[in-house]
Amino acid sequence: MLTALKKILEIQELDTKMIRLMRLKRDRQKELNDIDDIKSDLRKQIVIKETEVLNLKRDLRIMEGEVSDIKEDIKKYEEQQNEVRKIEDFNALTQQISAKDRDRHNREQKMIDVQEKLAAEEEVLGTLRETLESTSESSKVIEGEIKQSISLINEEGQQILNERQMLVKDADPEVFSIYERLLKNKKDRVVVPLEDRTCSGCHIMVTAQHENLVRKGEKLHYCEHCSRIHYWQESADLEGTGVATKRRRRKSTATQV
Ligand SMILES: [Zn+2]
């Protein structure tokens, strides 16, 4: 294997870990956001309900004012009735009184409807507040766990970055910059071994000639299908790098059995 690739493979191991770690962090962050969304949705519903309750109370006060005005009017008409002398005037006032009374009755009926609606809305508001409180309470533990896990992820990420920096110092700058460009595009392993004359990145077969060139390892060889860098995997090459593919692990398990 091209010697420059060994260092790159070590860097790639760290980058693969980092990619997995960042995916995990995104997932955990999303769980946190989902909890926040549920709570903020409840808060919005509460604000809407509170406004409805306030509006109903205001309507009710207005209606009460109107009814009491009508009652005043009726009182005035009744007093006038005591003073009039002509029967026609008396009857006219009686008619006005009964008209006012009907109006009062109708308004009082409407008030009962509004009062019922207000009671129902206040009940919904109460339930929403309780739900928000219990949700906040029960999610506290989960949120704490998620936040802790995110901070562990950050720590691990920082360690990986530090390790990577050390490795990059010793890496061949040219090969490293090619590697970084490929990694940026693929967000996946970009230096891969040939397995059974197949690219283990895209799983497409390569030519025997290409395989031979990779085996010689004199320069970089790219997969013509997926542009990944190929290397020839020999056990000795990988000693001490901590790099092992599935195939190699499978082989060693088979030997143990
Ligand atoms: Zn490929």
C-alpha cells in the first residue's frame, strides 16, 4: 500500500467516527427541539385561550351594563306611569315597559349562553395549563439526559479533533488535500480497499489491470465509478493502524473457530 495512505486511513477512521458522532448529535438535538415544540405549542394555545376568555368576560360586562340600563329605563317608565293621568298615556307606557322587558329577557338569555361558553373555555384553559405543567415536569429528566449526552458528544468530538490535528501534521499534504476534497463530497469513507476485485465503496467491479496497479501501490488509483481512492489490503499494512474491514474480521473469526 502507498505509505502516504496509511496516515490518511488513520485520519479517515477518526473522520468516520466524527461523522457518526455528529449524526448522533443532530438526532439528540432534534429530540430536544421536539420537546420544545410541544411546549411552545401548548403555550401558544394557552395564549389564544386566555384571549378568548378575556374577550368573553369583556362581552359579559358590556351585556350586564346594557341590561342594567334597560332595568333603569323600566323603572323610569313605571314611575312615569304613577304620574300620568290619561289612560292612553298609561297604556303607551305599559307597551314600552313590556317591549323593554322582552329586550331584557333576550339579553339575559344571551348572557347565559356567554356564561356557559366562558365556563367551558375556562375549563379548557385550566386543562391546557395543567398539561403544560406536567409536560414541563416530565420532560425535565429527558431534557437533562439529552443535554448531558450532547455535552459528552462534544467532549468526544473535541478529542477526535485533537487526535486528528496530530495525525494531519504528519500526513502527506498533497494526498491529504485530495482526501479532504473527496470527503467533503461524499461524507463517507473515501479511501477504500478492493475486495474480490470490487470497490468496497460503490461495490462495482474493477478491471484486473486496475487491481494490479492498486496492488503495486506506486501512486493513487481512483475508482472510475465513484472516484474513491483504492488501496490493496494486506494484513501487514494495517498492523497497528486500528483499521480493519469486515472481511478481515470475518477471516480472523473463522481462524479462531
Ligand atoms: Zn467505487
